[in-house]
Amino acid sequence: MGGRSQIGITLLGLGVVGGGVARALLEKAESYSRRVGVPLVLRRILVRDPSRERSVQVDRSLITTDAEEALDADADIVVEVIGGEHPAREYIERALKQGRYVVTANKEVMAKHGPELLAEAGRAGVDILYEASVGGGIPIISPLKRDLSANEITSLRAIINGTTNYILTRMSAEEISFNVALRQAQDLGYAEPHPANDVEGHDAAYKLAILASLAFHTRVRPEDIYREGITRLEPRDFRYAAELGYAIKLLAIARRDPPPADAIQVRVHPALIAADELLAKVDGVLNAVQVEGDLIGRVLFQGAGAGPLPTTSAIMADVLDAARSIAQGSRPSPWRYTAAVAVKPMAELVSRYYLRVEVTDRPGVLAGIARCFGDNQVSIASVIQKETDEAAQTAEIVIMTHAAREAAVQAGIQQIESLEEVRHVGNVLRVED
Amino acid sequence: MGGRSQIGITLLGLGVVGGGVARALLEKAESYSRRVGVPLVLRRILVRDPSRERSVQVDRSLITTDAEEALDADADIVVEVIGGEHPAREYIERALKQGRYVVTANKEVMAKHGPELLAEAGRAGVDILYEASVGGGIPIISPLKRDLSANEITSLRAIINGTTNYILTRMSAEEISFNVALRQAQDLGYAEPHPANDVEGHDAAYKLAILASLAFHTRVRPEDIYREGITRLEPRDFRYAAELGYAIKLLAIARRDPPPADAIQVRVHPALIAADELLAKVDGVLNAVQVEGDLIGRVLFQGAGAGPLPTTSAIMADVLDAARSIAQGSRPSPWRYTAAVAVKPMAELVSRYYLRVEVTDRPGVLAGIARCFGDNQVSIASVIQKETDEAAQTAEIVIMTHAAREAAVQAGIQQIESLEEVRHVGNVLRVED
């Protein structure tokens, strides 16, 4: 494999990210060639619509709509930036089988099929690199694989969806509703017209599956992850949380319970987090990943979690790494999942909880709620009565529990909902300590 | 080189960090062996005083006081945690010449002799890895070498000395003097009895030389770096800065002026930084490095900058990386400095400045000061009169300038110092925008 005079690259996709990659390859050709030792050359670019205007000027003879032709071109590295599960997965598999390195930004494919693709890469003597699949340009895959590899990772907590973090930041700062904040995000291009993938936490769950699999050397599937979106949050949740000293963030959390339990929790949900924690201060479209290990303690990685340029930074870092390996004739060792670790059922989670309940403003209502929790061994840490509406004779009560099992809290809430004085339970949020 | 059945390691030094490394190698042997593919085995440990109590139990037959014996042992990797320039540098050089990988935490040796040692490693077909030399366990060397390698780095701003950051944090929070805060830091073991290396910025300058060399692919020597310590700061500087919306941090700054200038600035000094910037919120012994690149924008790495466990995390990441290379028979490619970039003289720096001047409280004094700056083309952005002492007829004036050349500001200050009404110029600090 050594002694190449150039490294050929096939690019699958020429959208915003693909355009960024093509532009970097063209405009930075000289500096990349110096860093790798040999030039990187674009061999083929697969597009859907060849007539579309592009932000980058590429040699039209490189462009093809024929996937077979693109994949069979004489390339050492295939960069996949089409996105979505199909046909990206099939293209990647084929490229690996042909003995080509693959660099991908595809979180869905890596979350669902990462282990099979890594094994395929191993069989073919190549590698599949996917730094851009999580956190845009923020280095996090490579630090987990290399820089933190001497640690047993105990937890990973992340803000890895910029869309939802932007919405939550606006809701908190301006006391506006979810729908108004979503519209702002859509107007700015931060949210899709159909935002479910982001606001329901699917995107964060894919990314968490990738990170947790690396952190714990085991396979975590997207369906293993408990997932709750941000659509039920109301402006007053942010206000009450702030009064109690917390921010509300959509957190992706992976945590390993120490032996003898030795199970992992993996969950994506909005959570109260103490206002003085670093993650509480990560605002707008920024992303951040905090990793805790037995040696390193806590370390935080923060930066732009999306956008064509940051994503290009991550993709090209992988491309340059692969190119150096190819140019040197090194034998790569794709990541291996060495452990089988059980995923702890959500019902067994132990957490503190924030609860907002609308009640009829009448003596004894609080005693009734306390009894429902008491019956389930959930103890209350604090209660604040809020927003009394004298005309409607209603009040809102905000409760913080002590640490309790999720199953017990849910059972308590069911009982509370059946109380005559309770209009409805407005929101239940976990507190991330 | 391939097909090793184990990887032998020689450890030079068994102090706090060396003890941490030895302990990790012993206690985590099984998990490290799984991650590398073959076991890592401690072959020899060089110590000065074999009778000293150690926090870690090692086989006494491994311990030697004979450097020759330790270096000539049959090891694949030599881990140097002695510190200081000599004899560490000679040991490292010898190990490389013998074809062994070297992992070091030695910032002084890497700052002064890094390029020669990297070249030596290249000639011997091995590598020298030094993640632990900057920022304790925080991954920063490897991200600069790999994850950010597709970028042209435009700036790097860092808090990379935990001792001084602890002192500044205490001075700011408690309005105590430098000496009192230093004593607190010494009592807690955060500062040495002879603290000059930290408080005068030497330690930060070594680390900045290492980071800037990587960021700009050029050789930056410690003596190229402008350096100013924190001993002249007074509690009121923090108070005035806070009133103006700033924190004061000892920053290590490397910045590349775009072409046609194409020169770099490298400097370590206390600076005012806007209170809402991420770096302004990095408190206590934490370290943080913010890197800005043309693709990635700003990315921040934050964590514990010192301590035996975080440092062990970084050292062992390098050891595992080297071990994997050796086990696979890969040919490493030590980092190369490909560019020659000029260092911009400090006199040409353009910055805003904060200035505190004690004056005789008399009409016309401000006009005099303004004239001194005006004569040198330095324009004043704001003036606040502080701390009038009616009995002594003195007042303190705090001035913020607009962006101006360092040479012009220094010339202005010289003129100001010669004014009759000026008792003395209390402090001059740069503002980091």
C-alpha cells in the first residue's frame, strides 16, 4: 500500500456539507498535500441533480449521478455526506468491501450499523472514520478513541443538538413558548420545517448511541436509549427552575453504575441542571460534551455543533488521518467493541425530580399530594406554591423530590393525577446532579 | 516489528506522577491489554532514592538508581516523568536513538528541544509523544496534531497554569492581595515554596511554545514569547475590571496575523477579558484552551490542568497509542514543522489597554494625561475617577484606551509618569478582545 504518489477521493453528496468538503480539498490542496506528504485528488462526486447551482466550482467532468460509477472510481477514500440511512449505508458497505477507507458524517448509519461497518472495515484492512457524526467540528470521537482511552469512563453528559439548545435558550431568555421559539429557530435556518427529528430527541439519541458505544466499549443501540423531547416545556418551567437555581437543557446522558451493578443508563431528556455547572452555560446553537473518567476527572469539549465549515473541519481531519495511514502503508485497527454491558431499565433510574402540578386552591391539597408520594417512598425536598388564580380558584405547585426511583415517582404521579383537587400534572423533569 | 507478545515499558521517575503511571499500569493491566491486544509490562523503574516510601506497591526488583541500567533495559516505550531539562533531555535522546518510543510530560524539554527530539524520533523510526506536557489530562496536543489539522489555526488563547488561575480567582472573589492568595495556594499545595516558575509565567510560556509550534507548524521558542507575571496585580484591579465588565486572567495567547503580514504574536501576560467569554469563567485550578480555526470557528477544551491522575490519563493515552503502533508494526510519522513564520515584535502589538494611575487630585491633571496619550496617537475610550483620598489630596484614575500600538502606549505612559501631578502608574494591562 505504501509509496502512493497521490490519494484519490470520491465524494458522495455535494450539498452544504459536501460543498464545504469539496471547497476545502480544492482551496487548501497545497497545505493538505504538505501535511500528508502526497496530494489529495478529487476523483468523482456523486450528486442527485447535476443541474443544481453549487456554492463551489468543481470540474464538471468529476460530477456523476451514477452511484456505481462513483463507487467504482479509483479512489482510496470515500467521503459519504448524503445523510439518511439508505442508500448511504449500502454505499458505505460497498466502499469498505472494495478496500477503500470511508469517512462519514452519518449519525443515523453509525448509530444503527456502526459495529457491522467497523467489522467490515477490519476484514478489508481499512477503517471507517466518523468524527463529523457527533458535535460538528468538536473533536469527541477521536478523544474517546485515543486521548481518554486510559480511563474507565464513568459518565458522559452532552448537549449535542444545536436546534433544541437554541430553542431552550430563547425560551429561557425571553419567556416565550416552545412554538414561538421554534418558529424563530426555523426563520434562522436552525430548525427544519419538520422538526421532530430534533425536538423529539431522535438526533441526540443517535449521537448518544455513538458516544456511549465508544465510552463503554459496548454496543448501545438507538432503541436502548430512553428518549423524551422538549415540546412539553413551558416558559414558566424555566422561570421556576431559575428560582431554584437551575437551567433546563436537553441532555444526552450515559452513565455507568459501578460494579457489582455494572449496568449503563442511556437517556435523552430535558433536565434541570445546576446553574453554575458548565453545561448550564452552554447557550444557543453551541454543543458541549462533558466526559468523566476515573483518571481525568471531568473534561469538557465545546464548540459549534453544526454548520458546513465546522463539519468540514471534522470530515477533513478524518480524511487527512486516513490519507496519512494510506500514504505510510499503515495497517489501521478499526475500533472494536470488547464488552457486553447491560442497559439499566429506566424504571430503575434514581434521580431527583421537579414536578409542576395545577390544583384547585383548597386546604388539604398539599397533604393529599404528599401522601401519594409517601405511599411510594418518594420524599419531598421542597414545595413552592405559585401562580394562584383567585378567580378560577386554582394554584400551581412546584415540587422538588429527594432522590427516588423513577418507577416510584411515576407511580406517585399516577396517584396524584387521580386526586380530585388536582387539575393536571403540568410537567415532570429529572434533575441532573 | 509486528507480532509482539508483550510491550515492555521503562519508567523514568516514580514521584507523584510516576507513581500514578505505575499504579495505572498495574491496576488496569487487564483492560489495557484488551485495548492494545497484548499486555503492557513494566520492565524497569528509575528512581533517585530507592528507600523512599511510595504510594504504589511495585516489585522492588524493578527499581534501580542506575540510569544506564534503566535505559538499556529491554523496553519498547520509555516514559519520562523526572521533569526539568537535565538529565531528562539526555535520557530521552538516548532512548530515541536506541529505537524506543518516548512518552514524556516534560514541558521544559519539549519547549526547548522538541523539534530536535522529534527529528531524532523520525530518524529512529519511532515517535515521541507529549500530551501530558500541556494542560494535564486535557486532550490538546493530539487534537492540534489530528482533529484540527484541516484548519488554518488563527488563534489560540489559553489558561494553562492552574497555580496562577487559582491565585487570580481568589484575589478576585475575596479582594485579597497577591501575597495572601499565594500563601493560600501554597497551603493547599497548589503553589511551590519558590513560586517564580508559575507566577512569573515561565511555566505558561513553555506550554505556549509547545502549543503555538503545533498550531502554526513552525518552531516557536520559549524566548520568542513575551512574558509578564501576575505579581503586580492588586485587588482593586479586579474590582475596577469587574465594574467595566471584565475578568483578569493570566492568558497565554498565540495569534497569526493574516497575509500579507503573516507573522505570529506569542505572549503570556495578565489580561482583561470580557466577563461573558468562556475563558473568563474558567476558575480555580482548572485549565482551558480555546482554539480558533478557519473552518471550525472556536472550540474550547477544559478540564483539570494538573494533578497525578489527570496527568496519568494523558501519559497513558500516549503509552496506549504507542503500544498499538508497536503491536501493529505501524511506521509512525513524528510531527514535522513545515513552515517558518516570523514572530511579531511586541512593540507592534495592537490592543486596547487598561491603565490605573495615582494622581494628585487637582484640576487639569486629566487634561495632562490625555495630552500625553494624544501626542502618541493613543485615544482614550473611557476614564473613571476612583478612590479619592481627600486628606492626601490624591485620586486614582482608571483609563481604557481604544485599540493602539503597544509602542505608542508605552511612550505615552512614559510621558504620563513624568507629569508632576502623577504620583505613579499603578498598573497597565492589555485587554483581550
